[in-house]
Amino acid sequence: MVEKLTPENDLENLLIKVQERQIGFGEFIVSFLEADLFVPSGSEVMPDGSGMAPLLFEKNGVHMLGVFTSMSKVKLFKDKAPYCLSMKGRSLLARIPSGFGLVVNPGFDQGFEIPPSGLDDIIKDFEV
């Protein structure tokens, strides 16, 4: 079942605009990198980042890190990941291990996936 995303912040409004092709993906990514993102975790995360057990999905043998554009969206996976870490998109992308992809707002109708090669391109093109 897919939940309908009701926009709660500027980033989610931009997400709808990019998916409706009102703005370009590059314009969205600039805001995405500076926005607060929410990374659910299956265990408590310490201030130094230790203990992180991120919500992972698998697509065609590739691990995809689940991330959300607002805290309320994380609740969809509270049984699997009762904890959450908030960080800027730029910091998140800089910390994703090589070979991992990203799925934004899994379980919602307004979201997207970035494969590992796409993350590499964003990191290079936007100097993450």
C-alpha cells in the first residue's frame, strides 16, 4: 500500500513540483542538499553516530538507504526503525557508503530513488 504524501515543508512542495516537471531535478537537488532529512534507525544513535542501524531496502541486489523529507513520514516504519537521526542532505550523502543507493520517502506516492551511480554524480556535480 502506498500512502499519499501531504506536503509539510518547502522541500516536499519542491518534490511535488519536480515530479510534476514544474522545476528541474538539479534545482530540487540544491534544496535537497541543504534540507533537513530524517534517517530512521533500528537502534539508538549516539551523538558520534555510532549505533546507527539504518532502514535499508534492496533493489536488484543493491542496498538502498531509506530517508524521509519530514519526521512525520518516518512513522510509517516505526516498527522496524523506532529511532531517527536528522541531518542535512549534504551530510547524509557524504556519509553513504560507496555502492549504496538512496530511496526518499519509501511507502509514499511522492518520493524517488537514486542508484549508487546517481549518488556518485550528485556528489561530484554538487561538490558534496
